Amino acid sequence: MRRLLPTILAVAGAILVPATPASAHAGDTTSVSDYRVTVTRLSSPLDGLTVRVVEGGARLELSNDSDRTVEILGYSGEPYLEVRPDGTYENVNSPATYLNQTLGGETPVPATAGPTTAPTWRRVSGDTTVRWHDQRARWTEPAPPPAVTTDPASAHRVRDWTIPLRDQARTFEIQGTLDYEPPPAAWAWWLGSALLGLTVTLLARRWPRSAGPLAFLGGSITLGYAVTTALDGAGWAPVPILAGLLACAAVRWHPPFYLTLSGFILAAFAGFGSADVFFAAVVPSAGPAWFPRVAVACVIGAGAGLALTGVLRLRAAVPEPVA
């Protein structure tokens, strides 16, 4: 393990240093939200065709494992995307091709694109699964809905939404709902994180050998959270994964300096870096809605407690000055 440590630290530096200024969530697709997007059904099911919400509601994902071409229609009913048996194609003359490039729809629509212009198809992928932003399924206004403004502490159904699809001459729909959910009590999660950090410190001081298992537990929770975000479509986050691996390594090798370093990295990069989950109801993560907040609170508490334990052990190891 001692021979492996320099390699782990070198990799940690290579990944963490350039990633420090970056946001906890890549790009513009995986931020937390107070609006939950749900796909309820296809109005006319087709064998091999599935649709789901990914990236915390920022995108929809359509998978076409049938032998038919399924077309996603744009905002004016024009051809927008086609998912064919040999891949995915986009219509460069559809305004939706440009409006859906970013979450906020800031990309200008060229003068050559219009809902009545004949389609020009461009192959964008050989995959039969496509993801796209869609303003019909999200709340895009800067101000909240009137019901939310009146009563922000309660949940509200904002609207039902539909997105039209076409299979040759047959038109059908993706149907879904958009709901507002009030944010959690962030102070309670911060308090829980602080109490957990004190608990970890006390346990590690009372039973010194517990530091390794506690670090392994914190690292395992971090890796578990990384898996749930990947399953929701956000991709693999290298910084939390590396922080989790560094913490897990402490189960076999945990001198004071390594405990301090791994605990700090765990709390700072995997914990505080994801603390936005304390402030919004909808988090880009698969599984139960409560898991991301529990995971991040545990990671902050475990990391801070281990870092404090390491610092206290370093201080205890310093010899007293000779009088």
C-alpha cells in the first residue's frame, strides 16, 4: 500500500488541481431544480420504444430498439429528430435543432431554418438512443408559476405536457407531467453533516482503529452516489470517484497525514462540491429522492471528521519542547 500511495497522490493532483475551479455538475445539463419532470406514458406504445427523463429533468431520452423509424417533432410540428435503425439524424432546418442545443435555448436560429422548410437530415450518431433538451417538458420562465409564488411551501402540478412523435403516417405522443416541489430544509442537512463530523471524530479518538473503516464507509457512500448520478445520465464524475477511492484506501493504510489529506479531499470535493443537493427538491440522481442528500451529508461529515482526526493525531505526534 505504501508503494501505491505516491501513485494515488499523483493521480489525485493531476485530476483535482485542474478541476478545482469547475462546477460540481458538468455543462448546463445536470443542475438541481425545484421542478420534477415525469414521463407518464406513450399514447400509443411501440415494441422496442422507450422514453425516460435523465439528468434531473434537463433532457429526455428516447431509445428505439424497433425496426422502424421514429420521428420526434419540433415546436411547430416540423420534423426535428429521426431515430432510425442505423442511427440518429437531426433536421438542420428545424428551429428546434438550435433552440435545444442548450438548456436555456440561447442558440440563435439561422434564417435558413423554419418549420415549413423542407427537411435536410444530418447523421449525428450511429446510436438508436438520443437525448435532447425540450422546453415543452420544463419550466423555462424566469419567474415561478403564480401558484408557486402564492404558496412556495406546497407542491403544485404546473402542467401536463405532450411531445409529438411520428411513425410513418401515424402520430402519437410522449405524455408527462411537470410538478413543483418545495426545497428541503437546508439548515437541517448542514446540522446533520456537522453532527456526523463530530461523531466520526469522537469515534476515531475513542477507538483509533475505527478510522480506517469509517474512511472506507465514507468513500463507499461517495462511490455509490457517483453510480446513481451516472445511472441518471450525468456520466461518470472523476473528481468524486477519485475522492472516494482515496478514502477507501485508508482502510488499509491510515497514518495521520493520509487521514488528513483523504478526509479533506473527500469533504471538499465530493461533499461540499455537491452541497447544492441541500437546496433543491430535484437532484440529478437515480433512485430514492432522499438518497443524494443523505449521501452528501455523510460524505461531508465523514470527510471533515477524518480530516480533523488526522490533524489531532499529527499534533499529538509532535514531541513536547524540552524545557
